[in-house]
Amino acid sequence: MGATPRNPGMTESTPPSVLDRLKGQRVLVTGGAGFVGSNVVARLIELGALVTVLDDFFTGEEQNLPPASEQLRVVRGSVVDESTVIPLVAAADYIIHMAARNIIISMRNPREDFATNIGGTLNILMAARGSNVRRIVYASSASVYGNPRSIPINEEDATNMLSPYAVSKYGGENYCKAFFESYDLPVASVRYSNVYGPLQRPDNPYCGVVARFFAAVMAGEAPLIHGDGEQTRDYTFVDDAVEATLLAAVSARADGQVYNVGTGRETSVNQLVDTIIRITGRDVIPLHIARRDIDNIRRRVLGIEKARRELRWAPDVTLENGLRKTHEWLMRPGGLPRQVRV
């Protein structure tokens, strides 16, 4: 099932948006068949951009992408392959760099994490250095903060990498900053916090916790909570993450900057599960099991004032509404895998 545009489109009464300047622009989205990437692609097509997706489909899925059209080109390949990257970057006005190995794969294979997350990012930057690209937006992660000394966490707060994934995402950020300072390459980074929503498929073994909880609850099974469930996160609806990403691409103030992308609201895993159970109306009781090696962050909530101030961005979707939208999408044909449909 292809992605569908969120909004009905501009009307005569709709005020112009800064994102309208992406119309007709050539945008390369690496990792564009992934969860967040495919939502970025759908939004870009809605805005009238000409999109090229580069994805090796390791975790991305073709069914996430919008239907084929004159606006969309899909290239099966990897950011690790320099010969593939160079001509795609040369043809782009903007680059949204989202290709990465996620935290689960990174824990299992740190070398692959390094090759893709750092080596692939360096390939993009090297190719862009001699191009006319207007802006590169690098998708980073709030995992770079580790366990913070205080909350909410702001962009200038200390980083503390507790996983190979965090190391590689921060390494990519630092390369972006270095290429901005050394070569005047226009780049910006966005640090996502626990993004969830439509196109995060629970049958993908690398999906996020929200999709896994929905799949279990909708199947009438106990959702599995690692640890006591009092660990907290800042859950961000994907539409809000997409808007922040694209604003970072076009904002005049974004060059060389890093932005938190979250909600500024702290939610425990227990609260998250309780809300999902209530929304679905299922009668299940969560099951607490042993914590995992990747569950080493106790509290997380991001400060987002910098993005408010410089990008004129603020999250629009509350956790309750976002989870309801996610549930509605999962109930559509093709949303929830057959084996867990109820």
C-alpha cells in the first residue's frame, strides 16, 4: 500500500508556507523507503518536489513509498557505494540524509553501523562538497545525549554516547559540522526523539516500540515491557518530525545548526502502554520482562525552544491524538499484518 498525502492541499484561503519553496526542487532522500523517510517522501511529493529515493531496502520497504509518478524516482543502492552516491548528489538541490543502520542492528554489528552511518554520511558530504546543493539535512538521534544530568535536554547540553548507534550518529553530526566550517557546505542536523506513526510497520523486525505495542494489544496479547516501565521518552508523531526536517532544509538560519525534534513532554513506557490499551479497547495486561542491553537510558525529554525560535516549528500532534491516528492507520487494509489482525 502506498503512502497517501496528509493534507487535502492548498486552497485559496490557505496562507503560503515557507515549504512551498520546495516545489519543483530536486530532492534526494537517502533511506527514503524507511519509516520516517517514506513519510518525508510523501510530504515532498505533496509539496510538488521532484524526489529521488536512494535505499538499499535493508529495513526500508517498497510498499511504504507513494505510487510511481513523474515526481518520484527510486534507486536501489547504498550510501556506502560512492559510485552510486556521486551522480545522485550532483543532481540534487536538497538532500535529506536518513539512510542508517538502526540501534538494534548497530548493537549486533558495530562494524556495519560504522560503515553505513559514518562512512555513508562521509560519502554524501564528499560528493556534495563540489556540488551546488542548497542544503543537506542530516537525520540524527536524541540517543547522543545518553542519560542526561537534567531535563529537558537542550542542544548545547553534554552528549554521552552509550551505544554504537549513538556514537555513529554523533560522528555523522560532527562530520556535517566540520564540512560546514571547513568547506562552507550548507548542512543542518535534526535529533529525533522516538518517532512513531503511520508506515511504522509492526511486522518489520526493526520497528519502534509503539508499533510493537499496538501489534500485541490489537492481537489480544500482553505487550512486553522491558524493565519496570518507568523509563521515560519523548514520543514524536511522524508528521511533526517531517515538518521540522523540511523546515531545517529551507530555513535561512539553519546552516551549521543542530535541532532537537521532540515534544517537550515526558511519557513513561507504562503510560504509553496504558494509553494504547485504552485507545484500542482491548482487555490485556502488560507483562514486565528483563531489560535489554539497549535499554540504558532512564529518562528523556527534549527542549525544543531552539527549533521554535529559528525554524518557526512546534509539534502539532499530542501523544493521544498521534496514537489515535496510528491506530486508525493500522486498522486500514494493509496497515496491520494479517497474522495479528483482529
